[in-house]
Amino acid sequence: MTRTDRQRWLLPSHLVEPGGSGAGRPRRTVRDWIVDTSLFLLAALVGLLAADTSAQYTSETVTLLDQLAGAAACCALWTRRRRPVGLAVALSVVNIVAPVAAGALLVSLFSVAVRRPFREVAWIVAFAVATSTAQVFVRPDPTTNAGLSIALGFVLILLVTAWGMLVRSRRQLVEALRERARRAEDEAELRAAQAQRLAREAIAREMHDVLAHRLTLLSVHAGALEFRPDAPPEQIARAAGVIRDSAHEALQDLREIIGVLRAPGENGDGDRPQPTLATLDSLVEESREAGTEVVLDSTVDDPAAVPAATGRTVYRIAQEGLTNARKHAPGTTVTVTVRGRPGEGLTVDVRNPAPAGPVPHVPGSGQGLIGLTERAALAGGRMEHGPEPDGGFALHAWLPWPP
């Protein structure tokens, strides 16, 4: 679960469900309920203040009608997400004869500025300014100058509209950044898939070009021995010798293929002993000498008893984990844990905490992990890797260890 998924309640509904729900509109999140309730209470407070002021110079009947109109206007705010334009126009008309709807009108104008383009916002704001001006003459306040009332209404409408347009611009920026991040993730997955496909194609091409001839010789001579079991001993010995030589040359060609597919700088070490689990201590020691703090925790009593292929894969996984920690989290303590026994399999975990400060981006990162995942799968195991909740990085692999 990503950090964004854990904090969905902090996001507006249009960011959590950009396409809307099955009912045709996104459902309110916890944040939306908090915002809607707060705006409702704010509009009600403004309406109460306006009603208290108008009650000083109007009759009880007009005061009661004002209170009912104000309550209806505040309740209508719960529809502002679905019908912002219609609500703003209706409240603008109500505001002419009921000053208590001024708070609800300001909230509706804010909603229009957040959800509609500038052209719609402009004419709705102009209409609201006109009705606010008309309200000063239809329901004049004897305690306030008419020019001051008109100016105050004009300023409040412009401030609320500007605030809403600022929120709209910020939401558009967030949506653009989310879309850019989504495209970047898709492109990274595509590059990883292409890298895997190219590696498989390279291996298949080399296998076909180099080994096809040798394996054909093996098949021909083995078939001859199968169909001519009564052949003279000299011919049988000669065919067996050809099979043996062809198999030896095929192995040599296979080693050359692996050497070609290795990274530059490894081709000259084709005759060196291959690493195993028994050489993991030397790898850790080399990392410590390079300045990396490494904690090795292994419960395997006899590393030499681990199959060579499995031990070599564990070595490569630990090597890649230490390399990634040096590149992406320098100065941290890396923990390498190896567990397992025959019949249960072998597990290796490489973990490092988050770096203390910013770390420069390393181009081309991630390809080693892709190769290791393929390597673990070919060995009959599995490997998982990814960030941890505390900001660190973990790499976990399981490999079979026959009894």
C-alpha cells in the first residue's frame, strides 16, 4: 500500500475517484464531509448575524421569513458539488430579498470558482454583484451607508471568487503531477519489460547460433548408436568419442555465451572460481573495507553443504543488495540475513534504512534487480523487493534447498 492510498481520506473525492463512482459522481471522502460541514456552519453563522441585525428594524413576520429563507439556503449548500451553477444563481436571487442568505451565497460562489472555467465564473460573479447591489436598495440597512454596503459586498464576492480560483489552479496542478507520475511509472514498467525481453532474445539467439550445431552432432551420433547396437566396437568407440567431444565443446560454447552476456569488465574473469555461500563472508568483508557498515546474520551451519547454484544465487542477491545500499543509502547500516535448512529452502534478506540526507539520482538503476528476479525464478525460487514504510529498502528471496 502506497502512502497516497493510506491517506485517501485527506484527498478531495475527485482526486480519489477521478472517474466517479458507479452512481455517476464520486463519493465524499472524510475530508469532503469535514469541509462541507464547516462551510455549512460558517454560512449558518453569517446568516444568524445578518438575521439578528435585520431583526432590529423589521417586523417579526419578516424576521421569521428571513430565518426560514436562510435555513433553506444553508441546507441547499449540500448540493453545491452536484449543481454549483444553479445553486449560485438561485441564492443570488434569494439574496435580493433575504440578506440572511449572504453567507450561503458566498459559499456557492466559492464552489463555482473551484469547479467551473473562468467564463462561467465571470458571468455568475457579475450576476451576484448585481443582485447584491439590488439587495442594498430592496432591503436597505438604516444603520449602514448604502455605498459602504455595496463596496463591502463587492469586495467579499471578489475575495471568495479569487480564493476558489486559486484552489482550482492548485487542484489542476496536483492532477497534472499525478498524471505525470503515472506516466513515468508506466514508462518505467515498459522499459523493464523491454529489458527482460531483450535479455531473453539475446540468450535465445546466442543459444541457437552457437549450440545448435553441437547439439545436432550429439543427436546424430546418439541416434546412430541407438539404431546400430551391433556396430563394430571401433565405430561405437568413435561415436562415443564424438559425443563426448561435442558435449565438451558445447559446454565451452555455453561458457562463452555467458561471458558475452555478462557486463563489461567481467569477461576476463571466466576462469576464476564462481562464488558460493561459503564466500559470502568475504563479500561482506570487502563491503566493510569499502566503508559500508554491514551486519551478517546467518544460521546456516555448513555453507559448503548448500548446492553451488543456490549458494551462487544467494551471493549475487546479497551483492546486489549491498551495491544498491551503497548507491541509494550511503552511510547506513545494511543487514544481511540468511536462514534455511535442507528440505525447507533458503531465504536471504537484505535491508537498509532510509538515508540521512538527499541522495543524487543514479541513472540506469533497477536493471540489476530485474536480472536477479529472473535468476531467482530460473532457480525455482522467487524474489521480492521494494521500499519499506520507514523509508528504507528491503530485498527478500527464497530459493529451494533439496533435502
